[in-house]
Amino acid sequence: MNGTLPDHSVVPLLDLSSPDEADLAARLDLGFRTSGFAVVINHGIKAELLAGLRDRLLQFFHLPAQLKTSYSSTRTGDFGWIDRSDVGGGGQPELCEIFAAGPWGEPGAPTDGMSPEAQAMTIGTNKWPTEVPDLRDLWLDYYEAAERPADMLLRLAAIALREPEDAFAWHHRNPISPMIANWYPPQPTPPAPGRIRKGAHSDWGSLTILWHDGTPGLELRDEDDNWRPLTPPAGSLIVNVGDLMARWTNDRWTAPMHRVVNPALDFAHRERLSVAWYGQPDYDALIEVLPSCVAAGRRPSYPPVTCGDWYSRKMRSAYEFSFVQ
């Protein structure tokens, strides 16, 4: 089933089981040109895996703060628990806890093809909580499962731009894609003025693949600068354009601003959980505007940038401080 979300005409609904890749690519292009978002169903990730990962993540986030502190991230780019972040750049910690891990944090992880700079930035050590012993296997299984729809979407993106099918895959041969779980605690009392669950921001990489638990709160900013809720169907994945994809396409596809707002009164006691697989190309990948995205006689809007330089700057600005409250 392909179409659009009932409450959001600029966010296409893509059925990845469809054999019509040309139609899927056209719908993806429409969504990325109008809202920067798409929602995919029949993505191949088993419901049992999603349910198991959700349960174990909640077990971890429900641990006392003093226990979670032992799994804290200790340096920019490292893996672990981060109690508060400032992704939105509001100057104060957001109401969201984070757990990050990746395959490069595992013992004996392959680093072939990575420069010394890439290894220093991305090869942290995973901090698996002993209190939730099976979180590791579920996390890594989901990471691998999320790569499959991500690879398909990158191919569809290339088809939509009439580029070779491997135009983006070529730059994701040894990607530094992180995965982050976002936990938004219940809010039984109103937050202080200016505090928000996740401030307005764009994502940093190529494509983001987001699993969500269905709890409301995610909003995107439309072309008229109005905030609109995004409420996709249960079990779907939300896909959006990242900053590097916007640079590649010369803003044919712009990285959308989005946020997670504080819950309404009837949801104040509900927590919220999402897991984001952030597509980040190879550390040393040079991101240059694609020739197909530059009109004749015009210059690209962006100079070339390496993925690693871009990513490390963003990490330092968003996660250089931590708060326990």
C-alpha cells in the first residue's frame, strides 16, 4: 500500500514490499522535496525484535540514575548513556535520556579502511548494562535489521535523482552510522518554561531511520513555518533527510526541522521511546553536490566537506555537556 498519511498530505507512505521501484522512488522524491519525510511499512523488521528491544531498553532507562551513570559516555563520539543533551541548541538540557551503541564498540570490530582519525572518533567501547544482559544481542540484531531498509532507501534515492543506483552506497561502504535510543520520561509535573523534550533540529547524516513506540510528540515544521504533528501507523518506520543528503542534492531535498514537544495533559504520565539509526557515510567520504542537482550555468550552494569533519563538529556541539537531575 502506497499513499500519504491521512493527516499529512506531504508525507508519503511507502510499502517496501512493492516491486515497483520506479513508483517508490518517485514517491520518495515527492516526500523529500515537500517535507523531507517519508514513512515506510513492510520494511522487513520483525515485530518480535522490535518488542523485545523496546522492553529491554525500558528496563535500562528505568534503572536508578546512579546505576546508569556507570554506563555514561565519557568523551565526544563515545558510546554509552547520556542523561541530557542539547540537540536543539537551546542552551539548556532537554528532557530526554539517550543510550548509544554500535558495532564498532564491540571487541574485535573490523576497522579496515578507516583512517586513524576515523578510528579515534568512532571506535568507542560499548557499555552494555549488566542489569539487562540480553540488551546487547537485541540491539545489534536490530542494527543489522535496520541496515536492510536503509540500503534499499539509499538505492531508491539514487534512482529518484537519475544517478547510478550505487551513487550513495559507494559512500557507505564502511559507514560510521550510529544508533541511539531516545527515552522521554513521564512528566507528572509541568516542566520549567523553555524546557522541551527535544528541541528543533535537523539530523546530520544521509538518511535517518526511526522506530517509534507510537506515543505522540514528534512534530515537523512545514514550509509555512508551522509545526505539525506526525502520527504514523504503528509498526512503521519514519525516514527523513539529513544535512549531508541536503548538501549532496543542493537542497533539492532539504533536511527538515523537527522536534519532540512536551506531552498534553492526557499523556503527561506516558513515557516515550524511539530508536534512531542515523545513516552516516564513511568517515573520509567527500560530500560534494551531485552534478544532476546543479542547474546549467549555476554553481553548487555548498562546498565539499568530509563526513568525519561534519559529524565530529555536530557531536561536540550537541553532547559536550551532561546533567543528572
